[in-house]
Amino acid sequence: MSDDLIAVKPAVAAGTHVDAARHAAMTAEAIADPNGFWRREAGRIAWMTTPTQIKDVDFTGDVHIRWYADGVLNASVSCLDRHLATRGDQVAIIWEGDDPASDAKITYRELHARVCRLANALRAQGVKKGDRVTIYLPMIVEAAVAMLACARVGAVHSIVFGGFSPDSLATRIQESESTILLTADEGRRGGRKVALKANADEALKSCPTITSVIVARNTGGAVEMQDGRDYWWSDVCDSQPAECMPEPMNAEDPLFILYTSGSTGKPKGVLHTTGGYMVWASYTHELVFDYRPGEVYWCTADVGWVTGHTYIVYGPLANGATTLMFEGVPNYPDVGRFWQVVDKHKVNIFYTAPTAIRSLMREGEAPVRKHSRASLRILGSVGEPINPEAWLWYYRVVGDERCPVVDTWWQTETGGILISPLPGAVAQKPGSATLPLPGVLPALVDGEGKLMEGAAEGNLVLLDAWPGMMRTVYGDHARFVQTYFSTFPGMYFTGDGARRDADGYYWITGRVDDVINVAGHRMGTAEIESALVAHTKVAEAAVVGMPHDIKGQGIYAYVTLKTGIEPTDALKKELIAWVRKEIGPIATPDAIQWAPGLPKTRSGKIMRRILRKIAANEVDGIGDTSTLADPTVVTDLVDNRVG
Ligand code: WT7
């Protein structure tokens, strides 16, 4: 059933940017003449100096990735200035508050003025091209204004998701050596307040590089303002002119850093540059969502994740779209909220995560059917594999079998979508991300790095570069080369496994490294382990993912206590609260199992394969344990499995 093709409907193909013939032609052209192809696509953004050099990439040795290297531009000009003459009074951002009674509409002209004011204020604070600015904001218009104002003055923004703890915020500020922090008094989510400024105050105790904090007044909640360091947003912006000279940036100058989790150590600063990223954001937003002028487009992500960067702000605004920014959550005030908002703002394109779809599916069809959803034309999914049941529910119930579903596979590192159906060109299969975009060259390799042909299952790699890919790990190019180009030399390794069927369609099977994906949030098991062992009562910890109906994966932690410490339910609660405080609520363990010992090889390496099997309750599949230093620990763990 899930292998059944769902053909492109004539109504969808009519007027599409890319039909099947064009898809084939573009795919062929991008391979035959990448320089010609990407020179033409560069024309979709605004340049101060048009690039003559297009692609300059080497995936071997020290690895370098350069696109449009002699081009000069400013990302904010592509998103704002160039639209003023043609669509200055068109709504750029529809903001929908957590509270259904609050919303706002900002035109391109208004957004331009707000960005220029903040950009001038940043310059007045001494911010120069190349300086890092950390953004810790809720989903309010200021978040988009902050990103674009940084881009305008050439500052490199580093957004930290508002759900992260003071500690996580502090590490990211320290790593990026940011001089300015942009935040708000409080955020709102599902009727609750998030104490952003208080968290920031806590973080800043260990962040000496920060010289000023600019605070947006959002809820009006009481906060402490430190004299000489903290300023209200309106105080620094209101007196500034509504025009600001954009900083000329080389195509390869950094646009932003975004920290993401890997399989080892602390989060990596994924660095994206200006020219290639902007081309990719515009190209993929237009093709994958088949965006048509005048349409209302809504991506439900948070700007704290890469999806919010590329598909709430840079892609849609580069394409002159009306982009909806949602402060709230899918189930507040009730589980019909998404569809109520779709009807209220006549949303045409809707892009969300499988975890949200699964949690709404559980509530049945009635809350969906209650709303018309007649405006919807395209549905998108992102963040984790979508199971065929959830895909079909999305397609049938939400889209009334009228709207194609684009399952978009990509990563923070890739800058934008790489594998996805184009709605007017590619027949869909529920659960498959289908085919690469024109210009993207995925492949599967076996454990030895040998290319696999035809229908196969293996490690997902990319054989060549695309303009939007990351350029380096901020401040650590050796880690970049080591993480992505050393497993399979000469290829970019995604960390994902995938199957390719006889039609050449890709089915992503999930991470093959020690990264887990919990409700679409990416986490390194090593980070959670180090949070656990930082607790005084914990001797050792091992964390794995376990199957979870709604979240895709849950967090399962095996904890060995220090000698003499009593394993109690109260202590489990204490450890859960501890991890939430150390990393943030997204890292809350779903299960903790007391482990007198962990399954280790004689050289001391924890065999996670075994721990994953136990967590998944697949104890028959544990396999050979004879290489363990003490095979009896497995019996104990199986007998005392949680859940
Ligand atoms: C990892 C990247 C993509 C932006 C948001 C997450 C998983 C993402 C899909 C999909 C199957 C997916 C992969 C990937 N993933 N989209 N459509 N189907 N898996 O970005 O936090 O960098 O996570 O998310 O495992 O490697 P991220």
C-alpha cells in the first residue's frame, strides 16, 4: 500500500513552476553544466556585483566549498528593498499570537523600516561586519527583524531556541564570542510564559563578551534591567532613521551560525554564508512549495531551528511571499488551532512536522473537519521520517486528497531541502521523500563506502556540493572535515540511513549515528549523558532513542548510581528535572532505567546496539553478546526494562 504511487493531479500541475518535463530537463542540465545552471539560478536574488565565478568545490583533503566567490550582495536587500517598488504594501509577515485574539500584519515597507531602525541601532552599539550577535527571542516579529538587521550590517547571527536553558544559551554565546544579545522580557507558548530575560541574566553571568542586551517588551512582565548593559528595544530603535545602508557582503561572508547536535561532544556551530545560501533558500522555497505570487505560506517551525531560518524568513521573503509566523502550539487553546488559523488567514501552503501530525491524528478527524481548509493547496512535512499512516491521514483528512504532500528531507547542515517531491512534477508515495531536487546528487554507500546501485539500503551520502550547504564548523574546520568527509572520503556523509526502491525513490530510515530525533528536535545522546553524569549521585549514564508513538523517538537513559546511593522514584524525578534544567525541556528523558552495569566490550566501549534493542523491547534481536566484558549485565537490563 505505502508503495502505491499517488499521481500528480492535473489541477496541481496547472500553472506549476516545474512540471515533469521541466524537472527532467533541469535535473539533466544541472549535471551537464552546473556552472551554467547555477549562474542562471543566481539571478533569483539581488546582487550588488553579479558573480562571474560560480562553483569552486573540493570534497577531498582540507575540503573547500565556495559558490559565487566574486559576487557581492546583502541578504536583507533580497528580502526587503527590492520588493518595495513592486509590493511595498503587500503583507510580508502575518503574525498570529499564542492567544487567538492577538495578531498583526506587517507590510514589506513596514518590515524594511523596522529592520533599518534596528540595524542602525546595532551600528550605534558598535556592531561591525563579522561580529556575532546572539538572538534568544520567542516567535514574535522582532525575531525576523533581528535576523534581517544583523544581515543588513553584516553581523553573523546565532539564534538560540527559546526553549534552551541558561546553560545551553551560555555555551552558545561563549562559543560564538557574541558581543550583543537580542532577547525579550518573556515568551508565550500554550498559555504559559517563558522567562527569557531571567534565563539570559543567568546565562550572562558566564558570558563576558556580551556588552549590550537589547530587550523587546513582549508580555510586559517584570524583568531586571542592568544599567549600562540592558536597553529596551524601543528605546534604541525609535529614534533611528528608517533607512540604513546595507553592508556589502562577499558571497562567501558568513550570514549565520546555528548550533546543532552531533554524535560527539558539544554542539557544533554550523556556518552558512550569504550568496549560495540565499540562492538555495529562494530556489527550494519556490520549487518545493510551488509558491505563487499572492499566496499565504505558513511554516509552523520556530526560528530557533534551521527550518525557521530558511522557510519562515529567508526563503519566503526572498521570494516576496506572505509568510505566517505563529507564536503558539498546535493544541492551544484546542486541537483545532492549526485549522482555525488556516481558515482565518486563508493559508495556501502549510508546512509542519510529523510529530504535530501524529499528535493531532490521535484526536480524530472532527477537530479538522470543523474548519473548511478550502484555501489549502500544498502540504509539507519536515524534521523526521513520516510514517505512511500519518502521511495518509495528513493527505486524506487535512488535505481532502486534493493537496499534494511534500515530505522534505534535509538538515541544518544542508541549508535547505535536498530530497522532496516537486508538487507539479513528482508522483508521491506515502512515507517517501521521493527524489532529489535538480542539482542534488544523493547516493547510498555500504559500510565500506562502496557505492550501491539500484534498489538498495545503506548510508546516505551526497556526491557533490549544492550552493546552500554549510561551509565549515565555526572556528573548527578540522571538525567539519572529520565529521562530514572522513567516514566516506570524497563524499558528504549525512549521518542518515536510507533505502532506495526500484523507482529510485528515497525512504529515509533515520540516523545511523548517536544522534536522536525527538519530536523533530535533534539531540546528541552524548550531551544528555554528560548532563546526567554531572549530577553528584550519578556514576555513569548511557542514552539511546526508543520508539515513541507521537514523538518518533523518545529518550531512554540507563543510569548507574554511585556506590551507596539508593535508586528511588524520587531520584528518577530529580534526574529528569536536572536534565531539563541543564539542557532544556526538549531533552526531558522519557524513561530512566537503573543499570547496575552497562554492556561494555573488553576495551570499555558501551555497546549501544544492545541498549537500543532493550529500550525498543526487541530483546529477541539482541544478538551476540559474547564479546562483552560481562555478558550477565544484559540479563539484568532485560529483566528490569522500563515501560
Ligand atoms: C535530521 C536533521 C530538516 C530541518 C529540520 C531538522 C531528520 C529531517 C526528514 C524527513 C526523514 C528527516 C534526518 C536529518 N530529517 N527531515 N523529511 N524524513 N528524516 O534539521 O535538526 O538538522 O535534523 O532530521 O535524520 O539528518 P536537523
